[in-house]
Amino acid sequence: MASKLRKQEREVEKQLEVIGDGTVEVINVDELKAKLMRSLETGVPLRAKLGADPTAPDIHLGHSVVLKKLREIQDLGHEVVFLVGDFTALIGDPSGRSKTRPSLSPEEVEENAETYREQAFKILDPEKTIIDHNSRWAGPMTFRDVIELSGKYTLARMLERDDFRSRLDNNRPISIHELLYPLLQAYDSVALEADIELGGTDQKFNLMVARDIMREYGQEPEIAVIMPILVGTDGARKMSKSLGNYIGVGEPPEEIYGKVMSVTDEVMLDYYRVLRVSSETEIAEMEARIKSGEINPKDAKKELAKRLVKAYYDAKAAGAAETTFEKVHRDGGVPDEIPGLTPSSNPVDIVSLIREAGFASSNTEARRLVSQGAVYIDGERITDIESEIAIEGGEILKVGKRRFARLNAD
RNA sequence: GGAGGGAUACCCAAGCGGCCAAAGGGGGCAGGCUGUAAACCUGCUGGCAUUAGCCUUCGGGGGUUCAAAUCCUCCUCCCUCCA
């Protein structure tokens, strides 16, 4: 009996470690411990929730931080609910910014959600993931229900949120529905009776509200597992699709590889850490070696790029992406696979050729590229805007460092 | 209900009668260098034609003027304050 108990304790400790690894914060660890203990005793898995806003369907490395944690929890045998915020999406824009997002139709939401799911399942185990939609309970809610829900929270507490506080202080607008948002999200947890909710640090406030609201509804508050936010490829702002500084998990291998390579050395180290590509000790060691000059940061970055491609494709794709990258960027060569192009006339003037290849959106831009020395045919730089190119077939048009087309004689 | 502020190119933001295709920054693109699509330096960044030049753009319409992003007027939208 005593040994069984000890075994359980060890299991709980193990799970706590797995869940806590790489997090910024777990609120609250003691409560989590109690939940885990009870789960082991009763054999009922915990239910972990992740809310997904189906407005921007491309899952990127930033999302992967949270999804990966969810997968780990899943692998511990717990239940994972992937909650599509279709109802919230129909209302409009909840977060920060002033710009109103156009409301989406249910069809659009479903379409986005489908893409989202597909990509999320590159990380989550599709067999063990429960998909739900918050319209299921939020839709039938009456105004009366909403008032009741609103009555469980105060403005003062809402204003604890930095975002709201600073907007209020700076005389910037806060619309009412924005105040409702955390409540709605919190209610999702009530409806699901979630044990755990995942989120980035930017979600901390919402997660705390959820805990409070759950208590108000007589439930045990969920555990907030808070993950770090991943910085975008620009190294300045958080990774997000709308900022265009993201690396999508659904992008082609060469693209992922290349984008990782374009990131600064500093961001690279951050990616190693936040994406937990290596263990903390390995990363620390690597960092020291880079500092001492023992390792070239470039090689560390290549390793990162390769591992990430491997995570979303396989080792073969990673190798191929690396080969292509080396060929193009180190050796100034040509990738194996490049799109073909049959010009509308032969010979063609260089400006039309560039435009037909889609490498410039106007003649002026095409001319600019030529005069900047960005254009090559078979490795030979074209500097004369008037150049007429006679095509025999097989010539390689290169514009800039990374845009290629193979020309066909027609 | 009252008073005020604002809308400028991909984004932020100057300009407030001509010298404005419109400062500056960001982003993007290109070149150089390199360790790479890092960092750094330089250039370009409305379109057509590239010689000159022409056309379109400063929330929308209408005006004033030889000439407007800049002045007047109406409209639309956004924000703030007072009530």
C-alpha cells in the first residue's frame, strides 16, 4: 500500500516536471499536483484546453510552443480539447489593436478551422484530440446569461489588465465587447470544466479571469500553463501572421530552412530556447562555445534550421533543404528545382522577361533591378536595359540572390 | 447635446499655396562585404517612357487660384474632452 502511494508520488513528480518544463509559469503548482494525484487515483485523465481563434489559419512556430506543450500533456495520457473559437470569431476583434476585423461567415470560420486543425495535427495526436466549438454553448446563451456572467466580474478587475489600463490612461478607446471577451473565454473553461488551460504570456490575464470565473460557477479553477512568446523573424515583435514575421509549420522545407537562416544570431538562440530544440544545458554550452569562437553561429543556425524542418517533415527533407540552401547561398549556385518559363516572344527584351517571370510588378521595377545589377542570365550579369535575349532553351534567369527561372525556347 | 483633434504613399509620420512624386523612420528590394537570406555599409522603393517628358496619388465631392497635400465649402469616417 505504502509502496503504491510512493509510486504514485513519483509519477506525479514526473508529470509535474514534464508539464512545467519550458513554461514561464504554472498557476498553481500545488493545485496541479493535487489534480494529478486525484487523476492517478481515479484513473480519470485531466482535461487540458487550448482555445484557437479561427481567423488566421496559418499555424506558425509561435503557436507551436503551446501546441508542443499540449502534445506533451497529451502524451502523459491526459485529454486535450482543441477549442475552435468560432463564436468569438463571429463577433469580431477581441485583442488589442484598434482595427476592427471583418466578421467571418460560419463557412469561412469552418474553412479556417479546418486548415488550422490540419496544421495543428502536425504537432498534436489527432486520434486523441477532442475538437469542440464554443458556439455550442455561447450561441444559445441568452442576454440574461450574459448579464449573469458579467455580474461575476468587476470593471476594476478588468482594468488590472495592462492593455486596458494603458489605453484608459492614454485616452484610447476600449469598446465594451472587449471587456466581454475575457469573460466569454473564461466561460469556455466553465463549459468544458477544464483542468488545465494553455496560453502564452499575453494570455495570462485571460487565464486568470477564467480561474476566477470558474470559482464563481462553483468549479475548481483550472491550472494556467503559461508559455513564452516567440519573437518573430524580425527579432522585435512577437511572431504573427499579420506582421509577416512568421515561419509557418505548413511552409515548404526550403522556406522554413531559409527563413530560419535569415534570423539574427540573437534570435536564433531564443528559438533554441523557446522552441526547446535542445535541452537547456546543451543550449548554454553551445552559447558559451559560440562566444569563445569555438562554434560558428552560422553552423548553430544551420543545425536549428535542419531540426525544425525535420520536426515538420523528415530528415530527408531537412537534408535536401540544407543542400539547396548551401548551393544557392554559399556557392551562388542554382537550386535543383526551379520553375520553367516560356517567354511570349523569342528573342525577348530583358524587361519583359523579368516581368513574365513574375519577378517584378512593373516595368519600372524590372528596369530598376537590371540597373542595380541584380539580373543574371546563365551567370552573366545583364546591365543593359535594352538587352534582347535570344533563348535556345535551358538558360537560367536569376534575379537577386534567390529567384530563379529556367527558360524554355518555345 | 456642446467643444476640439484627426484622415498623407505598404506601415508610422512630417509637410500646411509654388522649389512636393511629397522629409524622416520602419518594412521591402538590390548591391557590397561576410559566417548565411546574421551583423555592418551603400543605393533603390507610384506608373508609363527612359532622352526629354507625361500621367496618377495626400479620406470623398465641389470650389478659389496662373498654381493646392496645403485655402474655402459640403460629405464620410475615426478619436478626445465636457455634459
